[in-house]
Amino acid sequence: MTGAAGLPLLFLDVDGPLIPFGADPQEYPAHALSPRLRGAGMNPLLARVDPRHGAKLTALPCEVVWATTWMDEANECIAPLLGLQQLAVVVWPEPSDTDERDEREGLHWKTRALVDWAAGRPFVWVDDEVTDTDRIWVAAHHQGRALVHRVDARLGLTDDDYAALTSWLRQPFRSRRAEP
């Protein structure tokens, strides 16, 4: 993960991909948190973050960018758990009438902002809320190659997800289609 403009971007959501939810709480392993970690005592869900994600994300040939409502708190709370450096953060625009229309049409509120942020660079978007509507919109409006990858929020990122991301990121970048 470097800031090299030649690498694809990986837009990463936190809730769902890194903090699984939706299953019985006892199904999730609890990982030890340092009491010095910001938010450790305030957010019990942080213990669900598997620190092994850090090495897996670092091994991907891309530039990881936080694409989450955690915004800068992802760098303060999540990055230290994963052993990651400070990452770029997508700053979300204020809600607009366009967002309301997009929501009625099934487009995720992040979709337009991520395509704008990518500015034509190839990207992967890892989130638990994306749908085919987002894939279709990205394919029609993004000039670069894109993979819109849905993660099961009950499981978080799995080895199968990492295999799919690695496979896609290692392909030559010649297609303009958003892929499932």
C-alpha cells in the first residue's frame, strides 16, 4: 500500500467488512485491545476487529483508502488495531436532493463520491451494502476499471474475499466494466 498513482485504489468500509455484525454476539471472537487504544473502552465492537486483516490488506497491490462513516476515526481506532499506517480518508459530501433520488433508485449514497474520488483510477470498493445497482452505475460513470465487492456483514472479510480481491487486483487493467 503506497500512494503510488499507478496502483489501484481499494475503498474500504469498516462496519461489516472489518467489524462483523448481525449474527449472535457469541459467534464473534474477541481480540485483545490495548487500553491505550482510542475508543477501546467506549466501543465494544472494536474487539471484533481481527488484527490479521492488517497484513492481508498490506499484501494487496493497491492503495487502501478508508471509505467509511468512521472517517478520521478509522485512522485513530482501526488502523492501530491492524498495524496500518495512516490511510487517506474519503470525506463525504453533504446530503443533497441527488442523494434522495439515488436512494429511491437503489443507488448507495457512497457510490457517486467514490467514483469522483477515484477520478478514473482503477478501484475496488469493499462494503457490505453494495448492490447490482451500484455496479451498473459505476460501469456507466467510471472511466477506469472497477470491482464493487460485497462482503457478508455477518462474517466480515474472509479468505475467499481476499482471494477475489487479489485475483482482481493482479489482472491487467484494460476493462472499463464494474464487476461483481
